[in-house]
Amino acid sequence: MQVQVFRTSDEVAAAVADAIEQVLASTPAAVLALATGRTPLAAYAELARRRREGRLDASQAAIVGIDEFAGVPAGDPGSFAAYLEQHVIGPIGFDPRRVERLDGAARNLDAECARYDRALEARGGVHLILLGIGANGHIGFNEPGESLVAATHVVELHASTRQDNASPFGGDVNAVPTRALSIGMQAILGARCVLLVATGADKAATIERALNGPLTTRVPASWLQTHRDVRIYLDREAASLLRGEAVRAG
Ligand code: PGA
């Protein structure tokens, strides 16, 4: 694992943008799986700025979604599809024809999950996945529990996850769906390169458990320790509970 700690969240965003820019430069048709939380927003804004300056060309790359709320259609402002439209596809200049979305409004969600795994396979898998981390240790919407699931699947969201996702639903936790679709651990651990970004003190305990703790389904992010090319981007607050020797600038 390569763990990099930065003084500010802006420096984190610039470093994440650098990593994505490098992949797009070396592999213009890369398949990118991009997180749809609050943490990566600054990195997306930085990538959009670089695109406006003519430094970045994402037009050949593909984007695949990581998760989606069940029962929420792509046009709904609370959907992750809407997030990708607003913050990623247009601003960074991805080709809307090269976007694979999980359809939260599909009638048969299990069939939609199976379709999605076939679509990922047909695209040759994921080059780079950018993940946030839930305060409870989830990655994508792979929630902590007795077991984890390899394939794309339907998830029962934890109460804390619904609380953390209330803002696009008008701040009303009761409006946040109880279920979601999420890619599974296979697609995450099968990505050629994994970036995980976390900022702020409220992620510090989870980061410490994910990076230094045992592999456990109680902390899904701990399984990233098994990946060959995982890069962790933290600000000082998120890194504040890591032992010194665990932190090395990369
Ligand atoms: P956040 O979400 O970036 O909004 O904190 C992280 C996650 O739930 O994966």
C-alpha cells in the first residue's frame, strides 16, 4: 500500500487529479470507476479545471458507476447518475456514450446487477477505481457485516450510511432509499489500480482500522490491503490515528 498524507484537502485533490491525469495520458481509453461521494468532489473540480486549460483529454475513456440507490431513476437529483452528469461527465469531458450506469429503477434489480457484471467484463474490467470510504468502513456500498459479496448485488443500507447520504434527498434521512445496488469486492479488487481518498477527522478511526487492522468483513476497506496497487490519499486529519511508520510519502 502506498499511503500519502497531505497538509490540506486541496493538496489531496491535486494528487488524486494527477493520478487520474496520468492514467488518461498513458491509457486514453481507460475504464474508470469513479466514486460519487463528497470527498472526491474537489478532485473532480480540479480535473475539470485542467480540462478547461486544455491539459486533459478524457474523451476516449469510459466511466462505470460504482453504486446507485434502488428505486431512484437516473434523472432524479439524488441519483449517483445525476452526480456523475453534474460533476464528472460534462465538466471533465467524458463521452456520454462511454458511460455504464447501474439502473436503480430497473424492475428486476438482481437481473440488473447480473447485466452490469457482464457489461464490466465486456469492457475488459476496470483500469482505475477511485473510492471514498464510509465512516463505517464501506467501499462502494459494500457494507460491514458477517460476509461480503464478490458480484454486483443489492445491498441493505446501514442507518448511518443513509444518514450520511441525506443531503441530496433534502436532508431527510427518511427519503434516502433503504436499498442500493453496488459493485462487489471482485470488481474493486480486480481493478488494476485502486485509489482511496479520505479527508477529515471523522474518517480517522476508520482509516486506521482499514490500513492497520486485520482483514475483516466488519471493515470492507481492510481488504484493500490485499491489492497490489492501492494508493491511499489522506489529509492530516484523516491520517491522525495512523502510526508514524504506516505513513510514507509516495
Ligand atoms: P463521502 O462518502 O465521500 O461522501 O464521505 C464516502 C463513501 O460513502 O464511500
